[in-house]
Amino acid sequence: MSTVVAPASRNAPCPCGSGRRYKECHGAISGPQEATVVARRSTYRAPGREWAHLDEAQRDEIGVRMEQALAMQKAGRLDEAAREYRAVIAVAADTHDARHMLGIIELGRGNLDEAEHLISTAMALRPTYAAILHNWQLVRDACFARARAVPEQLAEAALPILVDLALGRPAARRSDDAEAVPAARAEPTSVHLIGRVHAGDHDDTWLLRRLAAILDPECTIWAADADGTDEFGARHHKRVDAETGAVPRGGTHVFVGVEFDCAAWIGRANADRVIVFCQSGAPTRYLDQLRAIASDGARPIDLVFASQAVAERFGGGHTVLPPPLDFERIAKLSSEIPPYDERLMEMSPVWPIGIVGQNQQSVSEPTDGDFIFNLASITGRLHVYDPGRLRYLLGGSASARFFARRDGALEPFLGGLACFVERTGKWWQDTIGRELYGAMAFGVPVLCPRRSTHAECIEHGVNGLLYESTVEARQLLSDLRQQPAMAVAIGRAGHNTMRALLDGESQNRNYREFLAGTPRPGAADAQRIKAA
Amino acid sequence: MTTAPVWQTHLASDLAFDPQYHQNPRAEIASFINEPPGVVLDIGCGGGATGKLIKEKFPGTRVIGVELNRNAADYARQHLDDVVYASIDEVDLVQHVGEVTIGTVLLLDVLEHLYDPWRALTRIRTWLAAGTRVLASVPNIRNLVNLQELAAGAWEYGPHGVLDVTHVRFFTRTTLRRMFEETGYAVTHMEPLTQPAWVDRYVIARRPGKLVTKSLSIAFRNREDLEDLYAFQYVIDARAATAMQDSGNAAPPLAGEVSPIV
């Protein structure tokens, strides 16, 4: 007799396919077709009384499902595993492992409410299990982070309006205002760069340095930090004391990352013109400052963004300037190492995929852990720049290598990659794009999310690859790996894009012209980026 | 139900082996090891979980553990190549494992437990060739949570964490670096390990360059300074210096026998 496993209810159809109810067929009591005791197919059994209501055949059946589900989860087949866990819970709601493991999958997917419900019920079933407590803590941390993120989500919709309010006029009219440039703009005045000089390799400081290099010797740098400022040389450098110290009078005041009470500064300085570089991500941080700066309405304010995508979200007419990546330096460095196709041969059979771990603008938990695990499994080698919390996630993995963020560490990281994958979260958390643009400049093919604010300088399949979903990214990566010629071609085109976009002379000219007062409507620049 | 105070439960002379305390694999530490590390000397190896992780990451790596807790040391023998049951002040490595060139020394959550970590570091230095890598992790006492608690009048020892009841020395980023530099090491990198979500619970307001907690308003200068407030621990990546730096207060001669390992 074939083995027939009893269904959950004796009133359910018999699994033998006869069409009769189980209790009238194989489940008939004392009938000749009584279900035989099945050979045990699984070793998994739930502890305690979790499966007390099931008979041995049912336990065996669920045991098989649990073992399959655990194997699927281990293999990264999360959808299938989740389906199995749900099936188990439908039959045996108290299976703590099913709740716990399904909760972990939901946590990975960002379904926090679901995860919280599942893991908390698992914890109620097994209050002493340390692993459940640990994961419960993770869920609580994630819920807490989400609670904090809500105001940011509200801010997204409100941003353009807030900026308009801050600037005291409809932003859309900005580009038509070119005629009405105040007199102070017409003649070049002294330029003051104001920002923080962070230790190490930081986007704001990096931008400040680049602007200083472009403008030197036409500008003075005012740094709001006690340390790390000597590198600029004493001639041009002054220490900011925003509350009591001396401020320069008149001229153009350029803020790179606004982190102190600059409204008071501008008022005392009686600045002719104010420029705020909102390039280095998280421009929402500046809103309070912008509102304060604009409150007297006495002087024009320019907001500068690194991409058209961000500028548009802040309303129309803002200035877009590509980040002043030092292309010449990178071109020089990349000419000192073998070209990409030769590097690829040298790396072989290793094919390292590069990512940036930590977004500098928000010290946030990685929410795309599954994606990153998958990346590591595609080629068996993942290089992580500025790993942050990914050290915990991937530290023990034989396939991961880590590069701490510090001066001079980016270039060796980029030079050792077969491919670079940009990750993105909220658009206002997008960084200045230095690593992405750097990878392109190094001739390394890049993958960029379509919704990233940097996607506008990439044409899919030509100078880079764009992806929508992580599944798509996986597919693109394996295609790229199997077609080195395509990888080389895309890398070369990306390099040329960066050469055109970041050409040193025209870049310096653009920045000088802008700072000297020539209006640069954002739209034209976007065209230029596309054309490049 | 009342819980026994931590000094009664966690300061006993014969500590039981606690899996959560002694058997905690430190993936984030393994992340600092990107090349085969050579022979690893894991001082304070506990149950050997981190050594095991490194052996899995770089198969063939020899890991020698030193551990003061006998139960933990016995457990570590399952995972590591050699385990010496001894304190850092007494251990005679050559006697136990023969002459061996150490590639990497791990001092994970160890120095803060020692009355004289300076002497221990000086002693370890004598076992190492110049350039040998030392990876250490040490709690950061300037953690914002700790500052807030202290400002509120609390300095509460617990079973683990920054104020683990078995900790006897406390360091900040600066004093930690100085300790290594004064005992014969060149610090190449210090990385803060942060738990943002945990610290964020104590932050009730953020202003440019300023964090506000219930009892404190703290100014920070830059990103590095901010991370320092969020760091509960530092990973120190150091190399045995070529010559002892002339700090003017060189460590006194060590008592007992020192066995250089070549």
C-alpha cells in the first residue's frame, strides 16, 4: 500500500486522490484501507507541546516542510522558504521556528510589522531562546529607526514647498530672473569659502578642498574646525568663530555644508551674495539654515546641486554643477596601473564587485542585506569601501574584503574592481557620487539604480548599466562577467563620459564663472551631462 | 523577583563558561583581516569563536589562543590549534608552543580587564618582529550613553558592555592611541564601532555641531568627533614599531622571564 499522510482535518479530501473525504477513505477507522504508519522522512520535530495536536504522520509531513524551508532559506531562496513556513504555520500555528525564521525573512524585506508580530509570538512560545531574543532586538531597533525616519518621508513631499518658502519667492521663476541680477553680482568680488574640515576622507571637506584648488588664489577659506586645517596653508585660511569671531565684509559667501548659525554670520558680514552647496547628500539638513539665511531677503541665494534630479526636487531653476572630481588626478593614477582589460585578466578568476558600505550622510543600518549577500555569492568576491555596519554582516565571509574610508584609500579600491555597484536609499541620502564617478573614471563598468539621482549621466548599456530590482542587478552582473568585451567597452565609454563631464579646464571655468556671478540655469547643464 | 547584584554573580574567582560572553564570534573583527594573517596569537581567546571564524575565512591559518578562564580554554581547544591556559603576565609561549613567528596578534576586549595593560603590551611587544600586526578592541568610555548616565549620576556596572563589572581600566580614543604608542607600537588606523540605533535613543535633539540628551548638551567638532560619541568600542590596527619610541618614560624592566619569539 502506498503511504498516505493524513491531512490536517479528517474532513479534508483524501490525499490519495479518490475524491472522497479522508475519514471515508484512507482514514476510515477500522476500515481495511486504514492509513499505515509511514516511514519517518524527516528528523525535524518541534519541541514541547507545539505539535501536540498532530499525529506522527502529520508531524513527519511538517518536519519535511520545515527542513526544506530551512534549506531554501540557507540557499537564499527566500520566497519559497517563506511559502513553506506559512504553510507550516497554517497547520501548526505554534511552530516557534517557523514564526522565527519567517520573521527574519520579513525583517530582511523591511516588513517590520509582520516581522515584529512573528518574532514576538515566537518569543512568547520560547522565551528563553537567545537567538530569538537577539533577533527581536534587531526588529525593535529597525522599528525605532523607522519611527525616526517618518518625518523625513513627510519632508520628501514638502521639500520643494519648504525651499520656496525659505527663499521667499516661487522657485520656478528663478531661471527667468537672469535679467534682474543685482549690481553686486556684475563685478567680481572676493569669494569666501566657509565649511568644516573633517578629518579623513569626507565629502564636504573634499568639495571644499576642490573648490579651494579651483579658485586659488582668489578665495579665502574659513574653516569651522579647530584641527586639520593647516593643509590649506596660512595665506588663505582663517578660523571661523561663528558667534564672536571676525567675519569678512561683503563679497560672495560660499557655504559647503552648513553646520552652524550662518544666518548671524551673513548678517554681520553683510554678504553681497550667498551660495550654498547642497551637493553632498542630505540637503534636507540645510532647510532650517536656508530659511534663516533667507529671512531678511536682502541678498540673492543660489542653491547648487550635483544633479538635475535633486535640483528638480527642490523646485526649478537651481544650479546644477557636476561634482568637481579631480579627473586629471584619477586619469593619471589610472594610467599608472594597467588598463582595465589587463587588470581583469590579472584578477582572473576572481571578479571583485565593489560597493560602498556606509552612507556618510546617515549612519544607517543596511536594509539591503539580502542583496549584498547575493552580490557576494555571484562571483565569490565583494570589495566594500567604508564598510560601517557591513563589517558585522560580512566580516566572517571568505568572499568579502574591506577598505576603510580614509585619504588615498579610494583609488586602490577602485583600481582593484571588475565592476562597481552603486546602492541607493532615499534620494536625499544619495552621496555626491564620488565613488561612482571615480569608478567610471577608472574605466570600471558600473551598475547604478534607476532611481538614483546619479542615473542621469548613465545611458543603459552604453557607458554603464541601470537596474530596477536586485534580481535584475544579479542578471546584469552575470551577463557582464560572461562578456568581458562588453565590460571593457562599457568601462571605456564610462571613462570618456567622465573625461567630458569632468574635464579639468572647463570644470574650473564653470566653477569660476558661476562664482563670479554668471547665472548657470540648471536645465542646460543637464543637457550637457546627457550629451556627454 | 530580585536579581543578585552583578558583583556577586560576575566577580567570582572561578568563572563559569558563559557561551554568550566567551563564545561570541566577532565577524566585525574578522573584517579587518583581508589577507592571510600568518600565525594568529589570540590573547584572551575565550571559547575560540573568533579564531574559528578566521580559520574558516582563511583555511590553513594557525591560531594560538591564550585564555585565563579554564572552562573557556578547554572549550577553545575544540576550535584552535593550541590553547594556553595562563594569564598574559605569566604565559611562556615558547615553552607551550615552541618558537614560532607570529603574524597577527588579537587583543579583543582584553586590555580593559588588566590592571596594568601597559606592561602587558610591552611584554607582548618583545615577542614580535617589527611590523607584526596587532588588532585590539577596547571600549570607548566617551560613548554618549555613558556620558549621559554619568551626568545623571549613574555609573552602573553590568554583566557586559562598556561598564562590564570586570573592567578595571577605561580609555578614550586619544588615551588608547597614546597607550599603544608609548608601549612600542605604531597605530595605523583606529575605527569606531558604533551602534547608532542604540545611542539615538538617548538623543533628544540635534543641532548643527551639537547633540542634546536628557542631562547634557555636547558640542562636537566634526564627523570624527560625532562618531566618537557614538562609538562603544574602537578597533586599533597597529604594527609593532621598529624601535621603541623615545617617549621619555620607557617601561621599567619586566619582572620574570621574557621569552622572545623569533
